[in-house]
Amino acid sequence: EDDDDFHDEL
Amino acid sequence: MNIFRFAGDMTHLISIVVLLLKIYATKSCSGISLKTQELYVIVFLARYLDLFTDFISVYNTVMKLVFIGSSLAIVWCMRMHRAVKRTYDKELDTFRHYFLVLGSFVLALLLHEKFTFQEIFWAFSIYLEAVAILPQLVMLQRSGNVDNLTGQYVFFLGAYRAFYILNWIYRFFTEPHFSRWIACLSGLVQTAFYADFFYYYFISWKNNAKLQLPA
């Protein structure tokens, strides 16, 4: 799942 | 995006606005730790390496630029602005913050989500942010009396990560793959550092008295 690839939180 | 995270980001923004207000309105940075501000510049630069590579949303990009820009402006002000730098209590700001940078980096080399350049620096920024407030808290204890704006600055800064903890709990229950254990554990430690400050802040608010931290 690519949602772990980048950090969407500040 | 959920309400807890948005509240956290807004609280973080408010803390920065309060600090900028204090410095520009009073032309003074007395009681503010330059070392903590320098650590925040490192935190934001290390965390937002993906600023130009991963576009997530306009909000995300704008906030990253605001955090990087404001933290650089504050450090510049405290180091270079003629009137402000004179009010910096250098002799009270003695925490050896280089050890915090070194320790966080070593920890990031050991504990990270993936052994890539960006992930190592992301974990480093998370660990460093957790301890970045220490020079400021030590300085407040040393200086004893805390002026209102400085007290509000530290309060909002502590509150923002507390909102983020609620955000992680919310995401844990609503998103199947969600696992931000590095940020979560580090955020808990970060918020715990504020515990005694919050206690004395609440006491001073309840008694409508000046914020006094025991030396």
C-alpha cells in the first residue's frame, strides 16, 4: 500500500 | 485530513504567530531559547525534504513553506536583528543541543521505517522534534518568571502534538493500514515533556497569577 511510502502529515 | 490533525496544525501555526508577535511587537526575544529555534529549523528542513518531490496538497505544501520560512525568520531575527539580538539571554540558554541532534540522528539510523535517505531524515526529524523543546523548558525554569507571550507560545506548541496524538488514535481506528508507530511514540514522549509545564500553566491560569516555574 503506497500510503506508507510518503508522509502525508506535517 | 481529520479535525484533530487540522486542529493540531492550526495550534502549531498559532504558536508560531504568537512567537513572531512577541518578537516583532516587543522587539525582544528575552526568555526565548535560540537553541530550540535552531533545532526546529533542522526539524523542518530534515522532514520536508520531499517538499519539491511529493506533492500532496496545496495545504500541505503551503504549511511546509510557512513552517520552514517562519522558523528561519525567527533564528535570523535572534541572531542578526540589531535590536532583538541584544535581548537574547545567551547566558541562560546553555543547553548543549548538539547532543540532541547527534542522539536523534543515531536513533534514526537504528529505528526507521525504511533504510532510505528520506526515511532516515524523516525519523531523525521526528525524534529531534520530540526533544527540541528541552532547551526552552530548561531556560524557562532558569529564568523563573515567564512573560505571557512566551508562556502562550510554549503552551500552544505543547498542545499541537497532543492534538496529533488524538489524530493518530483516530486514524488507527479508521484506516486499515495506518501504522505511524515512530511518530506516535515520539509524539507521546514529546507531549510528556510538557506535562509539568502544563500543570504550572493551569495553576497560574486558575489562580489568575503570573506563571512561575519552580527553579
